[in-house]
Amino acid sequence: MADRIASDHPSVQTVRSTCTETATGVKLEVPAEDRDAFTTDEVVRVVVEGEELFARVERALTGDELAVPGVYETPDQARDPSGATDRLSEWIDEIGVPAGGSVLIDVVEPEFLYGLRAPGETAFYDAREPPSDSLSEIAKDLED
């Protein structure tokens, strides 16, 4: 059984993002000063309400900000979300975060595992190591 780690553990960095409406739903905007906590244009694991999902962190068209444009059930859906259900929009509706409101992003394992939670909430994550680079490269090759 994997160890569980709380969102308030000293090893977990928490970044405050802003919920912004888009034409198709919502996205989370990450301030430029926190961009080093994220990897861009790669699919990462995101825990929402205890469920492990997948997302991509993208660079903004202008400026140094980053954005999480959606959260999906599979890595392929995170890469190509056309026709997939955006679980981020569903979750934002459920917890009632308005446009311009905050969502906390916990950096559990940089470039591998993140968690989303509402401000004031505590979340628990299964602590585990990311796969080695060689294993992730093999998996990526198999997906392609």
C-alpha cells in the first residue's frame, strides 16, 4: 500500500491558480512566478477528489503564464480533447468556484503528479515515485 501524503505536508508545494471561463468551459491560469513547478506540453497526472486523471499544462499565447485547459480520463484525451468530457469543468461546477475564483494546485511530485482542491480544503494523495525516464519513453513510443 502506498503512503498517503496530505496537501499541507511540507514536501507539497501549493500554487494558487485562477479559474477563467473559456468558450468551451473553464481553465486554470497559473501565475508566471510559479511556472517552475510545472512541466509544459507533457501529460501529467492530476488527482481530483481522490480520482487520478490527466491534463496538459500549456504556455499562454502571450506572457509567461501557464494554463491547465482541462482534465481528462485518459492521457490520449488530455493530448487531444476533441470529443472528450472535460472533468475540470464538471468539478468547478460541483464545488462552485466562480470565474475569477481560486483553485489550489498541489505539486505532489513535480512534472508527474498534481492535485486540485478548493481553498480551505485538505486533500490526501498516494505518494509514489514517477516512472523512470526509460520506462516513460517506452510507454510513449507504444502510444504513438
